[in-house]
Amino acid sequence: MTSKQATVASFVESAPPGELSNVVADIKALASSETESLEPAFKKYNEEQYTTVKLPGGSETALISKYNSLGGTRYFDTASQTSFEVDHASQKASNPQQHPLDSRSADLIRSLQKSFSTATAEHFPSSTIGVFPAESDSAITILLIANKYSPQNFWNGRWRSTYMLDPSSNSLQGTIKVDVHYYEDGNVRMNTSKKVEIGSGASTADAVVREIAKAENKYQEELNRAFTALAEGSFKGLRRQLPVTRQRVEWEKISGYRLGQDVAGGRQR
């Protein structure tokens, strides 16, 4: 891959939530000749961001990740027991086929799917989950993707959770990632993550999901406190609330101010 191709691919791979199409439009405008080489970048983006697709012939959605990849551009969904092809550029699914769940932990996977679906419906306005056998069927991966897009208000956000459960020891560990982009009259992006480690206390699907919900609620509270501290501390200190004169500027008269005299309260400097 040339340096130019690598640079263009990096734009795709780092696209903010809900804004991949905007990034691609910019690439087409600036480097149209490079768009044909972006398939690997689209695939990497979709797998890392847990992009969701609508399954053909129904209303169900499934997520794309390395954990449910069958190789190439084919993936599977345990909830619908379906495999499907994905066009990574258009983020569309096609060619569905039956794909029965084949795992020694099949009952636990189904129970986790049910419990986790109920829990996420309570905490996220829109989300998709995936529960898959992992590590040669010795572990279970639990994935969550929740997106909230508000382009009319110039912000988009994404919450991603990845957990690995060891059924033999009931140990659970994972990572929560939050990515928010705010771009009204500026460009601010928060991209943060937190590692989660839970001991062997969760022995049932409901218990596992309760521990996940507890960890995620705790992280959300930490983020809320951090935002409050930033708003009342660091951000507040970036600018004065009042000018050096300690008087509010009368903006309707701004065109009549004489710099150095009127703004200084009538004192000539």
C-alpha cells in the first residue's frame, strides 16, 4: 500500500460515528482515484465499530465483527441462526443462509442473548447485541453496539462493549468504548475506553448480565462526573465570563465602540 493509500485508508478507519458517508464523499472529492482501494479499510472499520446491518427478508439487525466472521465477507448471527454476505462499502447484507448454533455452550449463549437483550432495551434507546462462541469454543464473546445520531444538532455518538466470558471459571473481562463527536461551530471529539474485570461470582446468564449492567452504569456515572468537572473547571477557565472592564459588552452597539476608549470604560489609553 502506498503512503497515499495508507493516508486515505486512515481517514476511513477513524471516521466518527455515523459520519462514514461524509468522509467517503470528501475522499471522492479530493482523491477519487483512491476509492477503489478502500475495501480493506471499509472492512476494518465495520468490524472494529460493530457496524449493524439489516438481515435480508426480515426486520432483524446483526452486527459485524471479527468475532462472528466466517472468513472473507461472510458473517453469522446466533440469534437468527443465519449467515450472510456483507458489502463493506455499502454496509448491506445479502445472500442469507441457515447457520445453526454449534457450540457446547449453546444453552448458555441463548440464555445470555435473551437476558442481555432485555437489559440493553432498558438502558439504550437503540442497540444491537451479539453473543458468539469464541477461542475454539472455550469462551463466549458478548458484544453491544449502541448508536445515537443527531446530525441536525451537530453531534453523533457510539457506545461499544466487548466482554469475554470463560464458562469454566465464570470469569468475565472486557472493554467499554465511548466515541462522541460534536461539530457545531467547532470540532470536538471524545474517544475513551475503560477495561472491566469481574471475578468468578456470576454463575448464571442473569448474573453475568447484572454484573455487566453494574459495570456500565458505574462507567457512565464516572463520565458524567468528569463532564461536570470539565464544565465547571477547565472549560470555564478557558475564557473570562466578563471582559477586563468587568462589564458586559453591549453587542448591539459594538459597531460604535472605539477600541481602547469605549471598551475601556471611556478611559483613553
